[in-house]
Amino acid sequence: MSNTEAVSGSSPVQSVDRAVSILELLAGRGELGITELASRLGVHKSTAFRLASALERRGLIEQTRERGAYRLGFGLLRLAGAMSGQMELNQQGRPVCQRLADEVGETVNIAVLDGSSAVNIDQVLGRSSITTHNWVGQRTPLHATSSGKVLLAYLPEDRAAALIAEGLEASTPRTVTDPHVLREQLAQARKTGYAFTVEELEPGLNAVAAPIRGPGGMVIAAVSASGPSFRLPEDRIPAVAALVVAAATEISYLMGHLPG
């Protein structure tokens, strides 16, 4: 523990807990001033003010002009909107993913971009799937996964370049670690409408993914089919890719994307 924490008696975890408590108090009471917030939290007014200021900087709470009291901010709507979008994506995409999993007999995932990683938000197992591995909630490297390559391929050029510049760590001997080779693969993905990996994340695991678009055509996620290399060899990837692209197109339509 740092000297500052020792003096204040507050750990990072405790601070987070108190900050969440402020949100809950404001959700229940509407508006509260610093004095009452401090009293309900059982902390000094300076501590309550520090926590409130941090939440205010993030737009999660705001001060009323009339009384100077705090209330919930519109930043919470942004967070709620992101969660709502993922829930809608899961809801709309699940039947399509189930059908795709039945068609290819392999595991199907939907992934979204989160910082510098891809995060799987839904998974459906195909009839041939023997794995019990649950990828939901797991972060995977963009350059070593088919979904990640799709998400990376459709980012603004400067953002993609910055992520590639962070480094391309090898997960297996077949992981693409050369930025030039990766850029060529991303260009090919944009041209063909899908990306694939061959034992780049795990030995013996191949995958193919296609972009899911939202209103306006922005890529909001990727849907992938993955399976062991003996069932999903390289020569089968184009045929599976056609099914994955069709599924991605259908989910995109359900999410409000109208092909031009």
C-alpha cells in the first residue's frame, strides 16, 4: 500500500466500491449534495468530493446548476447503450449462428472489438464440436484470430496502424508477426469479405470470420466458425467462408444494415 493510501485509509478497491455506492445512492434518491453523500458513505467530505469529481469527469454524474447537488449523468446512457447493443446483437444473431453451426458442424462465435482485443460475446456449438471450451467473455489477440483480423481490417487506417505498432506477439509458430504480411491479409479480407486463420491462435485450430455491419455500414462485430484443422482444413475454408459471409449478411440486415 502506498503512503497516500495508508494515510487516507482507502485502497483502490475500496474507492471503486464507494464510487459505485455513489451511483446507487443517486439512482435511488435522484439528487444528493456532497455533505449527504459523505454522511451516507461514512467518509470525510473531501473523500466524497474526490470520488464525485472522478465520476463527474467521466460524465457518469453531473451537478445541478440550481443547488449544486449531484445527479446521474448522461455518460451512463452511453454505457447502457453499449450493453443494449451487445444484447440486441446476441438476440438477433443467435438463431442465425445456430443455423450456421448446424450447417458447418463447428463452433460459431460473435466477437466485438474491445480496445486492442477481440471479445467473444456469444457462442453456439455445432454437431461436430467436441470441445467444452467456452470462449464467451474471453479476450483474444486481433492479429491471431479470424474475427480479430476482420475487426482490424475495417478500422480507420490510423487506428489499425497504431494497434499493429503495439506488436504482434506469436501465440503459435504460425501466428503472423510480420506487419507487412498482416496488412496484406487485411487487404485481402476487405476484398473477399472474410478473413481466416490456420493454427495461429492454437495449434490444430482453424477459423474463418466475416464482418457484421450496423446501420450506415459500419462494422460492429464479426461472426466466425472455428474447428480442428482435420475437420476444417485449408481447402475447406472457402466453402465454409461462403456460409459465414451469408450468415454475417443476414445478421447485418437484422441489425439495421441495408446493403446499397
